[in-house]
Amino acid sequence: MTERCATCKHWLPPTENDYGLEHRANKMGVRRCGAAPMFEDSYELVPDESEEGGVWVIPAKLQATTAFVQDGSSYQADLFTRAEHGCTMHETVSAKEE
């Protein structure tokens, strides 16, 4: 079963760093997903003897990650979702985190 963002610990409120969109995002009930990392930061080259010089792999710490974000500048990208969005990377917020 896919859980919804509304109960996920990775569903983060918008901040002033969110492209100046925090006011609109708050009004629309939209938040940022902290579980989806930048694609640019999500792989590493494992050297080998091939002509390519290695094999690109997803590191062990990100093996369970099923979504990534990327923008054209490789500076910052975020996945914004509404509370109803479902995700397999969901982790329920614990009482301590609320």
C-alpha cells in the first residue's frame, strides 16, 4: 500500500529558500519532499578497465531511493507535492518528530 505525503516525515514545509514560492506553497497546501535527492548527487563512478573508465552506480545508502530530482543548472531541484500524493519512500512521522 502506498502511503500519503501528509503523514510522511520527509514532507517538509516550504522555506524562504524555496525560490520565493513559500507563501504560495503554504496557501496551496504544497510542501517539499525531502526523500528525493538530487540526481547529480546520487551516483558514483566505480573505476574499471573499460574504455568508459568505470561503471556508474547508485551508492548503497541510496539503494532504496525510487525518485530523484534534477534541474538544468544542477544547483537545486525540489519535488513539491500535495498531501494526497502517494509514495513508496514514505516513512511515518513518529510522535517525537511531530
